[in-house]
Amino acid sequence: MATTYTEAIKIEKSESTKINTVDFNNLAFGQVFTDHMFVCDFEDGKWQTPKIVPYQPIVLDPSAKIFHYGQSIFEGMKAYKDADGSVFLFRPDENIKRMNISAKRLAMPEIPEAYFMNGLKELLKVEKDWIPTSEGSALYIRPFMLATGQGFHASPADAYKFVIAFAPSGPYFSGRVEVLIEEKYSRSANGGVGFAKAGGNYAGQFFPTQLAKDKGYQQVIWTDDNTHEYIEEAGAMNIFVRINDTLLTVPTSDRILDGITRKSIIDIAKADGIDVEVRKIKVTELTEAAENGSLKELFGAGTAAVVSPIAGFGYKGKNYELPVLEETFGARLKKRITDIQTNKSEDPFSWRVKVC
């Protein structure tokens, strides 16, 4: 985007810090928050002066449209610190690009790239001591925007708030999970907002996921909304399937999120000589591969876990177990990505962005 922001961001420092109360060796995911956050309001048709302020509640009028019409979008990112103390981001240009795709779809104002990137980098400089350095840990970054404009009439709001908040987080260990292939409910539909990171997308997943948990599974594999014949996503993650030595994933669409981890895995896999196919995958192809032994791996891919292996799946009352392999594509690709993110290896793709 061409918009630039050249003024200094106003910084209001917290009078005290919580950092000394945090056990950085035992961090849960997304439950501890840093001392400051970045905020910028959209009012009177334009973005106002961005600020860094102490982490605090957001006060809203009961008629704020976020409560009634759900205009809310977000992103998920991480910051890393290497052995020398330098701070890095991973493909942040893709996050601001996707956030503005989400904003446009929900009739929200697009965020100038300079506001997003300058605000994020300045906040990281303020909070760099909060970035954990233990293996598998990172500073989780949550940019989000919500409708603050008031009124009960069903129309887009006239005011919005953009916030970036941080949560130092430990390794996201989900373990090898059992999943249920969904036959009734859908995550999204053609012409809908499945490709956007809209809060409502996730709210709609909770009920079917709970039904799967009641049956002994930990997550759901979503299928297409029309026939339920094709797999689409794994929980809140993109899905990868390894049949023999070919890695498969489904194409993005207006139902499927264009995951940044997904794109990175595809590029790294191709560079490493792994055969990759991006195409539709029928549920029956998955079950047949499981039955004949050619199905070697299933895993989800996303920012939080990077790669989340799937141990088995259920479909039409039958369970299918995957083999336990000593070496997997999932573990190999996860290491390649995390080594780039944490500056432990070369970055041939120019994805790593140094902040300070």
C-alpha cells in the first residue's frame, strides 16, 4: 500500500511492569500479556494518531456494532529472539495483506501498511524483554480490529479500533490428536467469509467440535458445505495429507483460509524435493489410502503449532489409525520453518524480517 506514516508514534509507558511475576519456563499459550499494546482508531472517515499505551480493557458502548453485527477480524503472528538477542518476524507482509483482505470482505476500513508495520515494530522494541527464548517458545502477536461505531441499525459501523497485543507463549504441544471427519456441519460456504480471519468463523466451529469431543475425538476435519465429500481444513488449521511420498493439500477458495504456514510448507517441501500436489481430496481417497497402507501422515498447519500431527480419524462410525513413523514430513518441515524463524538457519526465501 502507498500510504505512509512518518510522525512518531505516541508512547505512554506503564508505571510498573508485570514481567518479574512471569515464569518464562512455564508459559501457557496466550494467557499472559505484556505491559503495553498498540491502538489506533478509525473515526470521521480516517485513521487517527496511533499510540502505544499500557495494556488495559477496551471500554465500549452497549450499542457498539461489534456486539450486534460481528464486525471483527484478527491475525496471528509470532516474534522470535535469536541467540544474540536480535528480534525477528516471519513473513509479516503476508499478515497485513490478509488482514486487509478480511477487512474488505467485512466492509471494514483497510489498515495502512505503514500503521500496521511501524506500530508492530515500535511495540516490539518497547516489549522486547518479553520475548521468551526457551526452545519452542515465542512472543505471540494478536493484531485485531473491531467495530466501535454505535447503533442498532444493520449496517457497517462508522468507527473502528485496531489493536496489537502480545502474549509470551510456550511451545504449543497438541500431541498426536484423533479427529472426526464432519458429515453434517460446515465451517464455511461458497460466497461466504471462510477465507477471512473473522471472529464469527471460529465461533461457528465450537459447537460441532464439542460434539466431536463428546465422541472421544479432539478435533474436526471439515468437509465441503455442499456434498461433504471433500476434506477442507483440520479444526482451525490448514490440512496436509501424505500418501506414500507425495504431500497433498487442498486449494484455497472463498471457504478456506490462505494460511501463511501452509504456503511456507508448500514452498519448503518443493525446495526439499518433496512431491507436492495442491488439489481437491475426497474423503474416500483418505479412507482407501488408510485401508491399503499408503496413507502415511495427516497434519494440520498454522501459526500456533506450526505443525500438529494427527494420529487417526473417524468417519461413518469407523476409526482409522495412522502408522507411527520414525521420520515424518511434518516434523522435518516444522524444523525447517522454525529454524528460519529463529535465525538458526539460512533463509533462502527472504521470509525473516529483523526488527531490532
